[in-house]
Amino acid sequence: MSQVDWLSHLLQMINLTGQLEVRCVYGAPWRVAWDQSAAHEIPYHVVLKGRAIIEDPQTGTARDLVGGDIVLLPHGSAHVLHDGSGRAPGLTYERQGSAGWTLSENDGQGEHLDLLCGRFFIAPPHDRLIRGYLPTTLVVRAIDGHGEKGIVSASHRLASLVGLMRMETAGDELGGYAMLNALSSALFTLVLRAASESEQTPAGLLALAGHPRLAPAISAMFADPARPWNLHDLADMCSMSRATFMRHFQDKLGRSAADLLTDIRMSLAANELKKPAMTTEAVADSVGYRSVSAFRRVFTDKMGMTPGQWRRLAREGE
């Protein structure tokens, strides 16, 4: 199984949608601040042209961004983007586009910035899965290029996708709103793929998937979570001893294979519990639990509510 298999299973499980909100066209000096996002929201930024600095007010850390950089904040952290000059920004002017996004401009005469800002929405309770397994900040770069390597690289495909988003925001074309939101959703998938392919894979699920010897285990757990997997099976699949498998898994993911398998099972169970025809017993069996009481105990521990409470809450939400 390939890395794409586990990512497809993950994205089908969590039901993610994307939305472009603002295109910022600024001249320095400029500064924009975002508050902490809701638990089920992931902000993103795409630097089309120019440079920017992204800062985390809580940690005081800062990172330089250039054209082609794409930033995701899976934990929805409060953050600030600015030009780095330290000068007070002037007034901004906003205009609502017919495609549902806002054009924000200023009168700054300094270095030019062109930036797309939006967010992804993940239906609860799957937001906890994303926060638990992705880093606080994720940065990848869309790279234009030619040749066979460029065609297959996720970074090069990102460049094509970002180019489409830029064109869609250049005018008010028919179907623009739907097109931009669809491209935003595709952006999330390509960013995760590009991050897993990078030489410095961030800690968490992406580091695990980017580890060639561990990838078979994670793909198998996502593809068939109800199977009674044990350490021997998973380690054997990766051609490792159990001790070596456990050490590598813990080192890359920060938690055990059993933890990941349980989280996958509970996320799938949350989806199944929404179906009126599925009894709790049937849901438990579908995710690998022969004991309903054991399933109820694990679900309550992971989700903070019983299966029955989640079922009622989900139906009320719908």
C-alpha cells in the first residue's frame, strides 16, 4: 500500500471542507492578526508573491515566508503576519467579491505582498484527531519546475493548484465560489502529501507515513481498522522486531501503534453512530470490538461522552 492510501482513508473519515476568505494585496508596511480559531477550524495562508513573517504570540517564535510558501495551522493557533519593518501599518480597504471572498488592500508603497487566506473545516469529533497527530504549524513550498521529477512531486503539483487559485481570484467567473472552495480542499491534501515527502518531515502522522519502513503498518491500520492487529503482525509487516517497531513508531509519532489504531477506530465509530440503522452493537463490531461494554468504555474515554450521547448530539446538529 502507498502513502496515498492512508491519506485517502483519513480524509474520507474526517469530512474536511475548505474555504478561501481573503486575498490580501498590500504594500509595506502591513500587519494582520488572527485570533485563536474554533476547535474545528484550521487557518491557512498562501504567499503568492512577496515576503512575510509569521509570528506565534504565545511562544514568541517567528518564521520567514516567501512566494510559494503555504502555511497550515492545524491547532488553530493565534498568529500574526507582518512585513517585518516594524513600522505602523496604514489603513486597509476591503471589497467583497461575488465569489464569497474579500479583497483587502492598503496604500503602502513598500514591498508588494499578494496573499490568500482561508480556513479548513473539520466536523467534530475528528478535529481532535487532526490536532493530536499534526504539528502546530505546517509549512510547505509550492515549486514551479519542469521534467519528470517535477511532474510527480507534490510541491510542483501544489504550484499548479496555487496558480489555479490565483486565476480564480483574479475575476468574478461563473462558479468561482464553488471552484475556490473545491481547490481549497484539494490544497489540504496536497500540503499533507508534500510535507510527508519532504526531507525534514514534521513530527507526528506525517513523519510516520514518510518513514518507508513504517508506512506499510499505518496504511494497513487505516485500510482495515477492524482487524485484530497485534504488535507482531504490524512489526512483521515492516520487517522489524517488535522492540524495533515500537521504538521507531513512538519516536516518529510520539505515541504507540495501539493509540493510533484506537483513534482511527473511534473516529470511524463516530461516523457510523450517525446512521439511524446502526445499533451500538453493530458499530462496535464494525470497528473491531466484540465486547460492547469495552467499546463503550473506550469511546467514552476518547470522545468525552458515551456513544448514545454522541449519537443524540450528532442528530441534533444535523
